[in-house]
Amino acid sequence: RGDEALEALRTLHAQSPDDVWVASAMLSLLREAPSDSREAEERLALLTLVTEGTQGAQRASRLAERAELYLQLGNPELARRDFAEAATLSATPAPLW
């Protein structure tokens, strides 16, 4: 059922690409460790949309998640930028590293 739900959400996302709820729901169904570059790019786009729509500790968590993905994709500069911003937003930045 998870695959069916993910495909339905992909259809909704295509119709409403700025819908943060749809992007969040998709993220919850996608694997945390993408199996290929297409999955990684999809996850990155969704994380970017969701991150822009959050604040505070939730934003810090999403930034850290996106930074990890940037590292997996071989982009340490963008990862460092996201980790730095996440650290400024978090009351307890140590778990981010």
C-alpha cells in the first residue's frame, strides 16, 4: 500500500508542486537512503520545499536531513551551509553533528 500511496501523492505533487503537506507526506513514504540519483533528487526537491515552509526546531531538523543528503550527493559546501543554519536554529545543536 505504501507504493500506491506514494504514486497517488506523486500525482498530487505534479498538480500542486508547492503543496507542503503533499511534500511532507511523500517524504514520510520515501526511503531515507535513496537507491539512485533519481530518488535522491526527488527527496532533495521535497526536502527543500518542506524546509522552506518550516521554522525553529522543525526547520533545523529538516536542514540537517537535507545536509546529510547533500553529503551523499557529493556536495559538502551545501551540506556545510545547511548544518550551519541548523545549528543556529537548534536549542541543542550537538545532535545535528
